[in-house]
Amino acid sequence: MAKGVIQIEENRCMGCGFCEMFCNKGCIEMTDRVSQFGLPLPDFSNPEDCSACGMCAWMCPHVAIEVYKYVEKSSSTSN
Ligand code: SF4
Ligand code: SF4
């Protein structure tokens, strides 16, 4: 089950493929789609396996990825 979700800012992406290479869950795949720079774009193609580890964001040289971690909603105890 997904522990988080990522957002790829395509305007910043330079198509290096590091995000695909370093995601050990296989959540990211480079595609045939191209950016405004004519470079290949990645897709978050397998979101259900994302562990929210943050590795893709760490490895992206262009700071194009944000990682959002799901948090459990705590039950309210206030009366
Ligand atoms: S946060 Fe981790 S598991 Fe999720 S897409 Fe990025 S590298 Fe893969
Ligand atoms: S690591 Fe960053 S710049 Fe490289 S393909 Fe992925 S999103 Fe684009």
C-alpha cells in the first residue's frame, strides 16, 4: 500500500532518468512524452508501491520532485 505520493514538476525536469534509476520500488518510469526542452519525461507510473522514502527527490539534480508522506489521521480525544 502506498505510503506517499510524489509530484513531478515537469517544467524543471531535464530528463536524466535518475528518479527512475534510484526508485527501488519501481514507481517511476521514463516515458516517450517530452518536455518543453524536448527531453523525456518521467511518470509516477506505479504509485501504489511508493514508500515515500524520498530518494527520487534527493537524487533529482533539478529539484523537480516533491514527496508527500501520508500521515494517519489521529482520532480526536478532546471533549
Ligand atoms: S518516494 Fe521513494 S518509493 Fe516513492 S517514488 Fe520516490 S524513490 Fe520511489
Ligand atoms: S531525476 Fe529529476 S530531472 Fe531527472 S528525470 Fe527525474 S524528475 Fe527529471
